[in-house]
Amino acid sequence: MQSKAESPEAYIEGLPEDRQAVITAMRDTVKRNIPSGFEEIMSNGHFGWVVPHHVYPPGYHCDPKAPLPFLGIASQKNHIAFYHMGIYSDPLLLAWFQSEWPKHTDRKLDMGKSCIRYKKPEHVTVSLLGELASKMTAAEWIDVYEASLKR
């Protein structure tokens, strides 16, 4: 579901009621846990965190005018999505996340390369997502990102 909202607050206000509280909790948890160097923005119809150009001037290789994406939260048609580029690019971080998952829920992990999907708001593992958000600094993400471009 692509939103035309211009701020995370407006995005959340436009969501169905059953998703507003959990997405607010996800956002607040990320804001409390994400290391400095990232900036929250609206992009691609949802909100997320990027490494801004003043920290990483080259920007995103697919569109150098865009900042380097890192983490996003979106309310999709059939699920709530938490996008984390670190788990896509860093096998050790992915292994950590997969090993922590069963400590937080008995639900089966539903994920793509960088996307963790939750079918129901009450199944979102907010505290685990906060831990995940804290695990990679902007400098570490830039290093991992640049290494992946060289492959």
C-alpha cells in the first residue's frame, strides 16, 4: 500500500486502526535504538531510516540522488513489513536474528532477503526489532554496503 503521506505521523494516521498502535511502537522502538548517523525519512510510500548524503555523499548506487537506505517500516496489504538491509547484507547479523527469533515468539519466521513480515499486528516482535535496529552503526552499514558493491 503506497501512501502519499509526507511525514511518518501522517502515514501512521492514515493506517487502519488495528495497525496504528503497533507501527507507532515499532517506530518508537527503532528511534530509541538506532545508532546515530541515520535519519528518518519518507520514501517509496512508507517511512524509514537512511544514511543521509552529509554522512555518505555517494548516496544509493541505483539512484545517487537518493540517500543510502537502511531500514523501513510499511503497512502492506496483507502484512506489516520491517525492512532491514543489514540482515540482507551481513550473514552474521542474519544468523543472530534467526537465532533470536524463537526466543521472542513461537510463530514461524516469515521473511524475504531484507523483509520481515508479520501477518497480524499482535504478532510483531517489537523488542526484537529494537535489538536488531541497534546492531549496526551507519559506518558499519556503509562498509558492508560498499563491500557488497565490489562483489
